[in-house]
Amino acid sequence: MPKTILLLVCQVPMLASSAMAEHTLLSDEMLGRFSQRAPVYDRENRFFTEDFEELRKAGYLTAAVPRELGGQGFSIAEVAQEQRRLGHYAAATALAVNMHLYWTGVAAELWRNGDRSLEWLLREAVNGAVFAAGHAESGNDIPVLFSTTRAERVDDGYCFTGHKFFSSLTPVWTFLGLHGFDTTDANAPKVVHAFMPRDTPGYSIKETWDVLGMRATRSDDTILEGVVIPDRYIARVVPAGAAGLDPFVLSVFVWALLGFANVYYGVAQRAFALTVESVKKKKSMTLTRSMAYHPEVQHAVAEMAIELEGIGPQLENLADEWSRGVNHGANWVLKIFAAKYRATEAAFRVVDRALEVAGGFGIFRQAPFEQLFRDARIGRLHPANAMLTHEICGKLALGISPDEQPRWG
């Protein structure tokens, strides 16, 4: 077991019970409106403004903020369930909001464990601030643990220069959570995690978001050109790589990846429900009853159901164990990456099968399957992608440090 990750053994957070919330912040009426607007947002490639305002008014943006500070006090298990429901009806809306929810979730988790360094973030969220994520970078296939963005120490803060991709919530964020690389000491580089206020000078937004799926997230590029972020908004300065997996960084992985996984699980659940509903109404010249009685349709639906049966229990168990502070040591990283990978891969297989069962009608824009297919495909690209997941999980399973470089020849 890698020594650096062994340190996590005594740092697994202890949270409130992960039992489901007694109430939901998402009413059926809200979800119905979100579902109706989702194809419009996708077709017009525009931000989910109306959805966002409804979620804000409903208190959804403070779901993870402790009740003591004015939030809803939801655990990660409860937030994950809400995200799954939202993803079922409006995947892009859920995915974009996940960026804000995971920052507030991380801050809340630290706060409950006595670390008040991000209490300001929680209070800002209660006052209406919106937090987005600026981690994706060209040429960096190990996000969060490394960075191609340069971070230089200056008086009372850090100066950041780099190009961030996929900055979801571009039209509305108040703070952009980002990271950069401080190589002042070449033998001990550091990763600097910070939050950039929107009124900070020195950055620009480049509208690049015209993509395959999840279009309503409006994840445009953010270009940092000597942006100075003061110390009060510097969240962490940690060693590069797995050595920097402190409670803050590990919590980012947990909240972000479990959130992603549940959104795509929701997409798969919807594709399955639509398929079951449609085949019961679909006719065939060769059948006296509906296509639900066609053996191959039954086979396809069975495959979808079997895939779905494997997603939920893993995600729910992981969220529950994290909330209860179960000690998995280094295996927490493996479990988080594996759960996200299995959920998004299985979700895509479900949606892909749904499109096959839908037949020719499924490829038309008027059908929901076409958009669900494009949205589900994005999940397999989300960090951690297949290559990084297999590298990290393989090394950890073999007791090799994730920072170990391959030896050729």
C-alpha cells in the first residue's frame, strides 16, 4: 500500500448518517418542467437559465451546506439521490449543478470535521454565490493532482497563468475553483488550489461550447493571464501527485465522481423507463400483441435491467460508507474511480441498447433517445476516463504508488 495514501487511513471524514432525506427539494412539477425544457436547451445550445433559477429558489444550491450555517444539511448520499432524480429528467442541468454541489459538499465535510478553512465558501453559498470547476486542461490527463497552469507565489497570494477547459456554469458562476502548478522547487512541485472571484482582473472567457452532448452546461473556456488570487481564497497548497491526496483533495474526488456517476445513472434509468413504455405500445406485423412479446426485445430489456441492477447498489453503498467514515485506507481512491467508471460505462450500454430497441425512430431529434445517447456518451470522457481509471486502480491493487512512472525496456 503506497505510503502517501496510508496517511488517509486516519483522515476519513465522519459525517452525519447517510439515510435518505425525509423530503426532496425537487418536486414532480419542477422535474416535469425541466424535462420539457431539456431538449430546447440542447437544440439551441444555451444555458439552462430557467432551470437554474428554479433550483436556486428551491434551495437546491445549498443542499450540502450544514443547517447550522443556513443550508439544507444533506449528506453525500442524499445529494447523490437528488442528483440522480434530476439527471433522470434533465441531465445537463444536473451535471452542471454538480460542479457547485461538490464544492459546497467538500467545504461542508471539512467544516463538520473541525476544519473551518472553507467556512467562508459555505457562507457565500448561502448568500447566493455559485461555485464552478476549472480543472480540465489540454495536455493534463491527471486532473487535480497535476496541472499545466502555472502558479507563482506573489505578495499575499498566487498568480495563475493557464487555459482551463470545460468550465461549467460559465454564465453564472461567482467563484471559479481552479488549480495550478508551483514549480519554484523543481524537486518538490506543489499544486495550488484556489477560488477566483468573478470580478478578478486578468482572465477572459472564450465561448467554445458547441459539442456532442450535455450542451446546456455551457462549459466555455477560461483563460488565465496573470490572475492574482489572494491568500484568503487559496484553499490548499499540497504536494503534486498522489502525495497531495489530503482530506480536501480526496473529498473533491468523492463528491465530484459520485455526483457524475449518479447523474449518468439517472440518464440510464430514464432510457430504460422510456424503452419499457414504448415497446408495450409498439406494434409488429408478425405479432398479435405488442413488441414487448418479441423474444429479442425481451432479451434487450433484460440486458438493460441487469446493467441497472449493478449500478445503484455500488453507488449507494459507497456514499453510505463514506458518510459513516468506513476506513478503506488507500482503497478509497480505487473504490471512487471504479464506481464512477462502472456507472458511466454501464449507463452508456443501457442507453445504447435503448436506441437499438427504438429502431429508426430513435435517431430523430424529436425522439428522446437521440439526446440521451449523446449525453450518456459524455460520461465516458469525464474524469476519470478509462485510461486513468485503469492506471490508478491497477497500481493501487498491486500496491504501487500512483506516482510511480512506468519503466520501459
